[in-house]
Amino acid sequence: MIKHRGFPGRLPGTDFQFTIRRPNPKGVTPITRRERFRDRRPPDKRADLWFMAALWIQFGDQPFERGNLDAGRLSWLFGREVLPFDDPFDPEDYEAQLIIDVEAAQRSFPEAFELGGPWQ
């Protein structure tokens, strides 16, 4: 499992996790598409925004390996802003390749793409 150096481990001041420390000995947590409803709490929305900004800063429009990125956090973006790059895609593989759908991500999280990102 590749560890993405320089990627934030969590949303500052919260317990929203962005990365994992080590592979799960019981098996890889699969990435699944989770529905984001309009009534989600503001902290959840902020975590999505910051995670998207971190993905954009780290990888841009290039494919990237899942590696130590948290499956739960990826699942909130998967199928919309983050798409599978591999064909066939294995949602339980730490080496699976993903890519940002830039147009969809800019529509959903415009602040993530502004100069300086959401932490300005």
C-alpha cells in the first residue's frame, strides 16, 4: 500500500479521517458510492470540501493510486467527483487507480479549486 506523503491525515480540529496508517488485516474496505443528501451536517460538507481540495492539490487531473486514502471519505465522492481509472476496477484493491472528474468536482466544490483552497 502506497502512502501518499504530504497528504493531510485528517480535517484539522476534527476526527474526520483522510488517510489510514496501515492496511486492514481483516481485508480491504471497499470503496462504494454513498449518497450525499441536502440535509447533511455542515461539518460533513466541510470535510468533503477539504478532502476534494487536498486531492486536487496532490494529484490534479492525473490518475492516482488509492493507497492509504480513507475508503469511507473516498466513498462520499466516488462515482461523481472521483471516478475509477482502471477497467475493470477493483474497489477492494489498495493499488486501484482513480481520477478526479474535474468538471464535476468544480461544479460540486468550486472553493476547492480557487487559489489557496478552502483554508484561506
